[in-house]
Amino acid sequence: MKNTLRQVFRSGKFVTGFVIFSAILLLAVIYPIISPGNPLQMIGLNSFIKPGTYVSVYDSLNTQRTYTFKLPGAAEKRIDSKLSNEDRLNIKDYLLRFGLPEEAVDIEQTHDLLALWWNNYDPELRLGSTIAENRYFARLDDKLAGIFESEDIEVGELDPDTGEYVRKKMVTETDYVNVSDVANVIRLPLGTDNFGRDTFRELVSAIGTSLQIGLIAGTVATLIGLLLGLLAGYLGGVADDIIMFFSNLFTVIPGFVLLILIAYSIDQSQRGVTTVAIVIGLTSWVWTTRSVRAQVISLRSRDHVNLSKLSGHSLPRLIITDILPYIASYVVMAFILQISSGILAEAGLSMLGLGPKTTDTATLGLMMDWAMRYTAHISGAWWAYYPVVLVIALVSFSLNLMNTGLDQIFNPQLRD
Amino acid sequence: MKVKRLLALALVSCLLLIAMAACASGDGDTSPDPGNPSNNPGEPVDPGSVGRDPYVAPTVITDIPRTEVLYINGLQWGPLAGWNPFSSAMNNALAITQDPDGARMPMFEAPYMYNILDNKMYPLLASGGVDGYTWNADGTELSYKIKAAAYWSDGTKVTAHDAAFTWSAGVQYSRDGNANWKAYIADVVAQDDETVVIKAVMENGKAANPLLMVTYLGQQYILQKAWLEKLIDRNGGDVSAIADDTSEDVVWSGPYTKYFADDTKIVLIRDDDYWGQHSSMWGKLPTPKYLSNVLYENNAAGDSAISVGEVDVSQQFIANVHLLWEELGLPISTYIAEEPYFISANMPTAYFNMNSSKPGLDNPAVRKAIAIAVDYDLILANAMTNQSPSFKDVPRSLMNPLPAEQAMYDRNSVSSLQWVGNDIEGAKKLLDDAGILIGDSGYREIDGQKLSYTVSCPSGWSDWEAAMHIVADAGEAIGIEMVTFFPDWSVYQTHLTSAFQDEYDIFMFSTQGISPAQPWSRIRALLSTTFVGTDGNWGGNFGQYVNDEVDQLIAAIPQESDSAKLKEMYTRLVEIYLTEVPSFSLMYRPEKFHIVNESVWTGFTEQGDGRNVPPVNCISGYAIADLYNLRLS
């Protein structure tokens, strides 16, 4: 056993797969411990909020200490953040349409350019050729208002008794606060999804659920496959015929179609994570059965099996002590693949809206489903689906890599 | 060598011939045909001359140039069954749809085009001005005249007899026998060739509902009598056979007609002899030569299509629509530049099931507690991505959020009843005061039975599902057990419309939006006892609420013309609704989504452009005026 393990961990492929898989597993286990919270809590009142760190404006204003920094180029930065190069080109475009000569407009000279803009922009002229263009110019004009201003900003509070604003604070352009002094800061490494939920937290929770689904589905499929394969292979005869009849039947019916039909016929209120996992397991045992059977057939005529039979050992004992150990490595490999295909099957089912009950749990497939329903790809919200796709790919890649690594060690034909 | 030369000569002459033919056909497109002046799009026909030639169908070409088609999506989701405007079973959303907020009129036309923006009727087949129909002295008969220029596609004149026969045939030969109208309209008759008179059903010596008679003008098509007779004859007067007749021979009056339809798309082609280019109507033909609705797999596919410019006008919900122009810089716009982007008039509503065998739903305190605990801002943000006004902007009542309806009740006298939601403490106090306390089960109990409700909406309706989850969270937060249950639509609808269902305790459906008969018609649908106890009920009051005072008010309002009294009655209804809470609106929702991509066409309606064309997919009601304003961008 020790020797086998040493052998296994000498395989580069297996180790790579194992490391990736363990990293994902660790993330799923550890992150909820260090940062507890309900992964499905809707925290954002906008959908698909961009990844980043969000600082409470209210708390920033109320921070005790402010610091003064005189950063070189601060004003330019402020201007650049509002006025992109594309905006400059569009301003030029507008001014040319307005009738200014081309040489009069230099997009590099921000002050001159904006002076021209403010002198000549008139929303009533509707110089854009479409509604969209006119609205863009109007938004641009709004955005540029006060772009050069660096006066202090007065923060006032409305006195409910007098109805007047009382000055509370002055904010100057050189004021800074330390983020750690601000009471409420939220870090969203992957933004939020359509429900305003923290995508990263949801993803971590989904990895856990999906692994659980894969594990249950893999166990169910492997157990059924193993049991039927052993019986068919060892008993032969009528038992073999019957089992092979069913396994042939299941081979010709596409597994995924069967899965869809079963999932569809289970009412959504009953469709929990475990149910879906079992359904997946129940439809994917066929190939395990067939391969196990093939291996058992070649094993059953070996001498040690015959000896054992002559010694009068019972059928279960025969199978457990004389056959199972010889196919154990194969079963482990099949099991790993079953986990991987279970996770993929869940993702596929959920994408079709047939996965576990929505919004009670997060799974990788459901995250994709909601991202698709709320057309994240059209809104440019890559964070709602790319990380999910990446995780699915990594999990299935690492499991397959581990399987290939094992194969190279245990398959005599492939062994170096 | 000789053969080669001959071949070359033949080739050159062939090329010359082709070139000449191409020139000739190009000329034909641009120069008017003297024999047929109305053939020239854009040019008004001589105002003195009316009449038209019978339509001749062109040959179907498959590669229609993109710049000649206006693509609309979100209307049609499956292949159509035919072109029979007399049947409700054609599944032909582009050509045949008769909605209270304006019939779709590219192919068939109603006397008037309803405008949801100003609640007025613009004449189409009818002559005269805006709201140009006339009432007789005692307000029991409504009449209008057919336009002199209005002609059918077979070259015959549209007459008042067509309008009258459309009604009488509808009563006798349509599936529902005009049931929706018969309670209010006694008859439609032709006084002479051009005058149509609509006679009211009388109640207590007055017209039962004048507003619905006006709605009729903009909702129901006028169909050709001769064609209807043919349709009835060939089906031997059998109602089912008539409804299933696909009517390839149909006669129309509108600017477009059938061209191509299969299970991938539906295309209508402009009828260049359309009567409406007469100066007494539009004075020209609509710009796009073709109208098409491609059948998309689902919302997401349709949304992708408009974002890449394969669709020009979309009537679909697009989450975070503003990102399309703000972040991605696409040439896409909505009717209003800022939030809420659309005209909101629908109010998807959660109903309490009064028939439920579970305790508590008959208690207004329980109903109100759940309603005030719901976080409506969260619903608006997540289910609608802020594409409609909030209940803070427009406090809840029975009215849609448009100013015209908001002015119809006295907000101040009911303001103490209007809740904005997320009031968990208030809801708890309400239940505590009513003596409904947390029991051994960990939930609130009445007579030892815990309060536990099933919260439902159709599966896959993502924004509704999100909303119902938020309702369930609210219930749990105040100590009521909530079980969400989202069955398939086919299952959901049978329970929704059943008078005796005990499956769903809190369940969701939309309300009526805009029409001349609002808000009365919506209030009737929400609260009237008319719908209680009837199975297969699509009319409304799905929660089976019963209140005599409400019934009396609903019966009295249509006959009341004094606006002060009306306001008083509406205010009382709102007061009852917000006190009793038989149902509660979860959000305001756009009447119709209207998103345009201007990469091919521009000139669509927008708020503040002074044209007053409603943003409803360019073909419903007065929105069809948009088609005459489009130009290539």
C-alpha cells in the first residue's frame, strides 16, 4: 500500500492534478471558515456590480482623521478618469459637425478642447445622427461639468427644525482617509451577480456543493456499476444476460437525455442537491459495469480464484478477497472520472433550468444558469460566468489528470 | 480559334444584356410608373383621387437586403397558424393582436389608433380628428364615419357595413361570441355607407360602460364583410372550423401584408398600393419595405440579437439595459434616456388565496403584515434592475404610476395607509397586536396551528421567481413559514384560474396596464366578485376576494361622469384595498419594453421629441406612426 502510494505520487500528472484539486477543495473548506456569511445573501441593490473594493462614502466623510497629501498630477488623473481618449475623439467629431475647421480642434489640449465644447455644445441642435449619439453627448456634457474645479466642497446637514443646511465639514482636494479607518468597506473580488450577491463567496459555496454532487453521483454510479459488473462477470449465464441486456439498453439511450427526462419529471420543490446527485448517479453506471464485467471475466478463470472456489469460500468472500483487490485500482480511476462527469452533468442540467431548486443553494451550474438568464454576457459582466467556467474546467481537468496519472501506473500496457 | 472568338463574343453580349437588364430594373425602382402613380413609395397620391388596384403578390425572394427590413423581436415565439384575423388561434402576434392598449395594425386596422401617452384615439379607418367620434345626446350611442380614402386590398371601399358585420359575425361565429364586449355593447350598426353607430347596453337608464365602448374603437379590427361571408360560407358556419381556417385569401386594409412565414421567422411586406398614402391619412407609405420577427429560442438569444444589431426594435426585458450604451457604447436606446427607461403601467401583483384551508389568510392583519415586510427596493433592483419607478417614487394604490391615473385619487387622504416595505418591526407589531404570537413550533400560530404558506409563481420566469423569493424571506423574517414553489406554467395556470385551488397561498400574476377603460377595468379585475367562483377564470380576482362595497363602487364608476365624485369613489376603493390587502403589487413594470438599436434605422420615438408617438414596438395602436418617421441611419 505504502509502495503503491509512493509510486502514485511519483507520477507528475497525478501530482499536478492532485495539487489543483486540493487547492480548490481547500478553498471551498477554508474560505467559509475565515470569512463566514450567507453566500446567498443579496447585499447589492444593483445587479452585476463590478469587481473591486467599495468604500462607504458616508463613513469616509465621517472618519475622524483625514490626511493631507499633495500628489503630483492628481488633477490630471481626475480629469483623465472622466475624459477618455475616445471621449476626446467624439468631442472632436461633434465640433467638426458643428462646423469648426479641423485645425481648430486639438484633442491633446484639454482646456482648449473643453472650452470649445462648452462654447458650442447645444443639446437642442441634436447634431448626433441617432438617439443614441445625442444621448451620449448629453451624458458627456453632464460628466464634464465642473471637471476643472478644485474648490473645496462643503458638506452640510439639513436641520429639521429650521430647514437650513448647517455646515458639517469641508472637503478639499488634498484630503485623504485611510481605508482601514473607514467603518464599512466591502471587497468584492468577483463583483456581484444578478441578485446582488457576492460572486466570490457564492462561487466558493458552489464549489462545495458541486463537489458534493459529484461525490454522491460518483459513489452511486460506481457502486451500482461495480456491483452489477461483478455479478455479471462472475456469475455469467442468465444473470450476465439480464444485466447486459439492461446495460445495453442504457448504452443506446443517451444518458443526458434520460437525465433531462428524469430531472424534468421530478417536481422542482423536491429537486434538492442530493436528489439531483442521485439522479445523475443512476444514469451513469453503464460503462463502469461493462468494464468491471470484462475485467472480472478475465479474472474468474485464474488459478487463485479456482483454488479459493475449491476451498469452498462463499460468493461474497470470493468476490471481496479474490477479485476486488485486482480491480481496485481500476475502480478508483473510474470513480474519479465519475465525480468529474457528475459535476459536469449538474452544470449541464442546471444550465437547462433542471438543476437543484433555485436560490436555496448555489451550484456551479445554477450560477451559470442565472448569469445566462440575466444575459451577463451582453452586459459585459464576465465575472458572473467566466470564473465559474474556469472552476468547472479546472476541477474536471485535475480529476482527469489524476486519472491519467493513475492509469499510467496501474495499466500494464501503459507502464514505462 | 474561331470557336474561341465566337464564345468571347457570346460572353460579351451576355454581359451587356445582363448590365442592361440591371439598369432597366434600377430605373424601374426610381422613376414613377405613369400608369400606376400610387406605385411610388413616399409620393402622396393625388389627394382628389381615392381608390386602389387589387393587390398582386410579388414573388418571394430569400435574400432581402438588411436596409429594407425592420426587425422586431419579443412578439412572436413560435410558428404562426395562419392569417385569419377573425380567429384568436392564429398565434400571429405580428399581424393579428387586439389588445386594449392598441391593436397591432400593420395588416388589419381598427377605426382608431389608441395612444397610451395621452390616452387619446387617433383616427385611422375613421374620419375626423383626434377623439373625433361623437356621442348622442343621452350618451347611449357612439358614432363615427369611415374615411373616404379607406380601401381594402382587393380594391373595394371600406364601408360602415364592414364594421357592423364584423360585430354581428363576431357575436354569432367567433369562439367567445364577443363575450368580453357583449356586456357593454348591444350592437354595432351601419346607419349609412359611412356612418357606424355603436349602441350601449343600458343599465339603470344609462350606458353600462361608455369607457369600454371607446376602448372597442382602438382594440377591435374592422374586417371586410365580403371576405367574412366567404369565410363563414366555406366553413358552413361552424364556429370551430372558422376559428381553424388559415385564411390565405384574407383581405386587409393595412400597409403591410403576409410575405413569408416558417418556423424561423415571419416577414410582412409593404403593400405599395396602401390607401393610407392618401393625403387625408399619412400622405406617404411607411419607410421599411419589410417587417420581420425572427423566432428566437428564448429571451437571452433575442437579447444577443439586438445587442449585435440583428434586431432593430425589441420588446423584451433586458437586464441592466443601460450598460449596453454606458459601458459597451452600443447604439441602443430606450424611450426615456434615464431610469426607469420605459413607460411603466403594469403592476405584477401577489394575491392572497382566500380559499386556502390554512389559517390566517382570512385575517387582514396577517396579509398586511406580510405585505409591509417585503423589501420592494430589493425586488426592483434585482428583478427589474431598476427599470421602473419604486413605491417611494409612486406610492402604492390601485393606479398605474402614470400621472393621469395618479390624479384620479386623493393621495393625501390615504397616505397613512401606503407602505413602502421592508418594515419588519412594524409587521411584527401588527401581528403581536392581533394576538398572533410565536408558538412552540417556532413560528407564529393561530389556535395552535402555525402559519405556513406556499409562495408561488411560474417556473423559469426569472424576475418573478426572484420577487417571490424576496416575499418568502419577508415572511420568514416576521415568523411565518414560507415554502417557495415554482411549478411549470402549464400547471400553474390551471390552478391560477381555478376558483377552488388550495395549492398556492400567495401567488403572482400581472395586472392590466393602460387602456381608455383604466383604472376601472384594472380595479374590477383585481377586486370584483364577478370572477369569484368561476372556473377557468382569466378575468381576475384570482384570490377570490369578496367585498360588497367594492362591488357597488365598481358598478357605479362607469356611469359616473362627475370627476370629483369619481375621485371620491376611486379614493375609497384605494382605501379599502390598502386596508384589506387582498393582494399587493410587488413592482411597477413597463407596459411594453421598447428598446431600439439604431445601427440600421433611426428616427424612433423618444421622450421629449414632441411627436407624441407611444413606445410600443412601432406597430401597436398609434405607435405605427413611427414607421412613417424612420430613416436609414
